[in-house]
Amino acid sequence: GSRSTIAAGVLENTPERLFQWIKDPNYFKPGNKMYVGGYVDAATRQPLFTLNDEEIHALVAYLQSLK
């Protein structure tokens, strides 16, 4: 929460940028190890879970509270 940047220094750590990073990490850093929509099942290549915008906002609020 106290880091000034996220995504290995690519983005400023603001609530808006953190939301965008969690929602679509490949937009900012193609080939990163975060998968859009959550972790992918290796056998089926399907997302194991997804987060909607409300859940991402809640996660961002929690992470920002750790400062």
C-alpha cells in the first residue's frame, strides 16, 4: 500500500491506476504474469474466477488502506 508505483514501476500508485491495473494488466504490461479475469486453469485455459468492477473497487480500497 505504501509503494509509490505499481506494475514494476510502470504506473503511479493511485486508486484509479490500481483499478485499471487489476482490471486489465495486459493493457499496461503485455505478457505479465497476471491473467485477465483471474488465474487460468492450466488444463482448460479458462479463468478460475473473475472480479466485477464493484469487487475491484473494494479490493483497491482495501489495498489503499494498507498505507
